[in-house]
Amino acid sequence: HVQLVQIVIPSRTEVPEYQKLKARIEQLVSSINGEYGTPAYMPISYIYHSVSENELSALYQLSEVMHIGSTRDGMNLVSLEY
């Protein structure tokens, strides 16, 4: 099984476009998990909060493939630091 971990750090929560995007992401996650998941397996783990450095390091170590798409935001350099 493949497991996608989607970490979304809340920001600009008062902006209507961000609220719409959050709702769309949650709808897609729910739809995909509903179609392909089972009681013992969910293809997408959706995390909507900040994670500690220890938690993030553990996720990095456990992963076989990693994609960070934060450069899409502009000046967010997280993906370039890893």
C-alpha cells in the first residue's frame, strides 16, 4: 500500500480563497479515502496543524519518497532547505 501524508500548516485562515482551498482539499481527501480506503488502511493521512521538528524528522526518516511543493507559495523556502 502507498501512504500519502499531506501536511497543511494553517495560515491566512481568514482569507476566503484559502478557506475555499481548504474545503476543496478536505473534500478530495475524503473522496479518495472513501473510494480506496478500508477500515485498516487510509491512502491519505491529512494533517491540518503545525508539526514539531521531531515529528517532521520522523516522517522524513520513514518516507521513501518525499515531495514538498511549497515553492509554489513564492518565498517559502522549506523545500529548498531539505
